[in-house]
Amino acid sequence: MAWRCAGISWPQGTRMPVLAWEGGRVSPLTRGKELGFRAEGERRCVGARGNDCPLQAVVAGRATQARCPECARLERAHSVAADTMADDPRPYRVYLAWFGPGMVKVGITGEGRGAARLLEQGAVAFTWLGRGPLMAARRTEELLRTALGVPDRIPYAAKRAVRSGLPDAGERAAEIEALHRRAMGLEGWAETLERLEFEAVDHGQTFGLDGLDGVGGLPAATGAVRELMDGGVVAGRLVAAAGPDLHLRTGDGGLIVLDTRLLAGWGLVGANPKAVVTVPLVDVGEAGEKTVQDGLF
């Protein structure tokens, strides 16, 4: 019997991702775990706002958002990212996130979520910049993005392409500390946004990117899953997990990257973890597609 996948999540208060399944079940993704599954049938829309898709629409295999156009619009219309919640009373935080040398972004997240959003994005290191009301955080985010010359989004393909051979935690912290210092010296911050002192948080060991005890690092991937298809098999041993990406050591000795957003909406059944991978693979930098980013906060 197939279980329909609802995607990956990083539960708040933990540093271990889980695969979520329709109906509420979850499967912890511990490093070293052997995984094997086969897709069955057609990929279906996962719905919106906790509701099933009324059309049970078929979704393209390469789409990183497993929603039909109608459900995607509904999901985004009720999100903070759509700027329809200007009176939201909850506190928000502005952050700098580091994904690789020269790859830093600025963003905001709900304070109640802690670092969950940074784990979901695959941020290797980050620091908080400020905290306060939503619109103050939004205005300051835009100020910092422009003044520091950093984007508010970095494509996942770019993130995964630089994960092997990353500099050590000290160098990562130094890069974001320099930007934090520049940010603190800027004028024009929203008056209601409290500035926060620099404190680097590093996820290299959490993700498995730094090797054993910080030695060795993550080997370069030999390919990335382009899409699943009916009957397609993905199998291997979990070496690292960063954001939505699983790095799997396959039975033939290769190392592939699986963007778990491609799993959502598929019915999956178990397969031998040492089975041959039969889904299409592409170069790491080519995996994924340009879609509207949802669930920003």
C-alpha cells in the first residue's frame, strides 16, 4: 500500500528533519539511515490551508510546489508573504542567512518559529539582526537588502552546488559578522524594530556538511534527481540533509541529491535501499525549477 507524501519538515525544537505523510504520520530522517522507495500512480495536488484539493488535480513531476494553480493561489493569498496580514500582532525577526561564500540573503520569520525557517531553507549559518512588528521588519528587510547588496532569495540549485568544500565555521561566521556590522551602522531602520547583537548560529554539523567532528566535509554530488515518475525508484544511505535536500550514497557508490519537494503529492511504497536508482538525474546545478517561493515565514 502506498503512502502519499506531504513533504519534509524540520520540527521546531529539533535538529532532525522528518518526512511527513498524508494523515499525520512522520518518518525521522536520521543520518546514516537507509532509504528506498518507488513512486506509484500519478502525482496529485496536496491542497491548501490544510484542505484537500477538490479536483485532486495532477501535478507535473518537475514542479517543486506540489499544488495546482488554484490551490497555489489560495495558499499564497493567506500567507504573510502576500502582504495581506499587515495588522498581524505577532513579533517577527530579521536575519542574515549564509549558504556559501558570497551567498548571503536577508529575510524575516515569525519569532515563534525560532530557527525552523533557517533550517528549512538550508542556511548553513545565520545571525539575527532585529525583532519587532511585521511591517517594521518588512521595511527594514528591504532597507538592508538594498544597502548591503544582498538578495531576499537564493535558488536551491545554487545552494546545493556549493555544499561540498565549504569553508569552516569560523570563516562562515566572519562573513556574516562583517555584514551584521555594516547593517548596524545603517540609518533608516524602522523605529519599532529592536536591533539585536551578533550571534552566529551554525548548522554545518546539523546538516552533515562538515564531516565527522568537522573533518572531511561533504563529498561532491554526482547528480540530482530531476523528477519522479510512476515506477521510478530512489534508494541510498542518507549522508546529509540540508533544507529540503537529502544527499544519498547510492548502491553504486555515487552521491545524489534529492529535493524532497519533488516527493510531495506522490504515493510511495518501500523499495530495497540498495536498489538501482531509476529516476532521471541531472547535474546538481541544473536541478529544480524557477517557481514562486511560498511559505516564507
